[in-house]
Amino acid sequence: MDCIVFGGSAHPALAGAIAEALGGRLGRLTLTRFPDTELHVEIQETVRGGDVYIVQPTGPPVDQHVMELLFIADACRRAGAVRMTAVVPYFGYARQDRRANGREAIGARLVADLFAAAGFDCLIAVDLHSSALEGFFGLPLEHLSATALLANVIEGVIGRDGIIVAPDLGAVKLAERYSDLLHLPIAIIHKTRLSGEAVRARAVVGEVRGRVPIIVDDMISTGATIEAASRALLDGGAAADMTVIATHALLVGNAIERLAALTLKKILVTDSLALPGRVALPIQVVGLAPMLAEAISRLNVGESLSDMISHR
Ligand code: R5P
């Protein structure tokens, strides 16, 4: 079946790189707004009988990117696409996966339901905030991980005095994966979130004195978690030249200033989200296009992806 790749406005560079890696080009479409701000989507080539992949990380502005994805899918379905896959390297609303205080919406579940309602047959995601989110999706989910890619990049430049640090309890599983891949011990930080932009590191569990921390997380949003972790590690006697590894670099609010004020040696992230142009940070970006293109080409011909999935 013909494989056709579209991209919304969230990350044209990644969508284009995926299409190129697959030996083609991006499908043409227009995204416009009516005067009252309503979105209008029109596909400008035939998708009839095709296997369609729509690349759209649902990062900020999250609602706009979610709606574009749903509208593009609706347009493709109505135009006769036979199969549609959402390629969502970063899934917004993932952190709204439970009710912390009651009387709250569970945004992740609602958006998962909207994907199904729009007619998607499958979802490709990368390093979801938690594996439990897999259960939110009624449609087949290919949950890929960038941990091996990122570990590969960092492997040559870390010494035996390194220590993998989970900056909160939610990152412990991820830290275990990096610990296995890099053969380093683990420390864990007991973090309490005070608000969307403020956290407190209450304690460091593990012997960090004299060691070089490699802080691992699924995402850097405002940078509050990394800032609190870094300060707690310094207080615990860890070396200052720390590394941060995160799949998703949201870098919202004053994250850039916050991270720049720390003693970080390197921040290793992927391009699951479009990064702001020039960032005054020691940031290194690993491209996801080859991995996502490989997943798409296997799905297109019905081949297994099991060796690409390393969450368990
Ligand atoms: C939390 O559970 C996540 O894994 C991240 O630690 C968190 O969302 C990062 O947000 P921020 O950078 O705003 O602290």
C-alpha cells in the first residue's frame, strides 16, 4: 500500500526528515484559519487507498497541535485513506493521567479517545510520560523509546565515576534503563511538586559524593525539576559538571535561563519537539527521524517492531 506522510505545523522539519528518510516527500496540505479562528484543513493530494502517517508532536501550543492532528486525520479519512497512523513523538497532556485532587479532568484519556474518534488506526509514540498511559489507548500503540539512542551518544564521554540520577520517583524506571545500558549505579531524588513551575527536592537517596551525575528524565518543561535536582546533588557533594538526558525538550517558561544558571556540562535531548532557534545552553540534539522512519516502513509492510520497543 502507498505510504503517504503528512505533517502539521508542530514540527515540519522532523516530518520532512521522516518523509525524506522514507525516500519520498511530505504530502501537501493547507492549514488556514477562518476570521473567527476556526481551523480549516485541506489535503492537496490523493490519499485514496493509501497508508497515511501524520507527524505531529502535540507540544505547545498543545490544543492547537492536537486539533490540527485530528483535523488532518478527518480530512484523510474522508478522502479515502485506508489506514491512518498518528506519529506523535511527544504526547501532550500525558502528565494529566490521573486525578490528583478530584474534580479534575483526565486530559490524557480524553485526548486518547479523540485520536480514536478521528479515525486513527494506530499511534506511534516515543517515551510516553508513563507506560501506564498505554492502557488509555483503545487503538494499537507502538511505544518506541529513545533511551538506547541517547545512551549510545553519551556512552563514550562518561567515566566510571558517573552516577545515573532519577530526579523524582516517576523517573526511577527510566533511570534503571539507563543504568543497565551504561553500567552505572543509581541515585534517586525525593521531589515534591509545589506548582506547575516549582518543585522541592527533599532528599537524595544514594551515594553521590564525588560522583558525576547524569540526571535522566522523560522531559524538561520549566526546568524546575532539573534545577532542584542539580542543587540537591551539589549539596550532597556531587561533582558540578553534570549531564542531563531527556527525550523531550519543552523548555517553556524561563527554562532556558534556569538551566543556563546551573553548572551543566551537557544537555542531551531529542528533536521530538521543535527547539527554539539558538539556545544559549550546552545542548546536543539527537534526531528521531531515522528511528521513526524505520518504524513507519515496517508498519507499512506489516513487519514486527518488537526489537524497537524497550520499555519493559
Ligand atoms: C514529571 O513527572 C516529569 O517526569 C518531569 O520531571 C517534569 O514534568 C519536568 O517538568 P519541569 O521541567 O517543569 O520541572
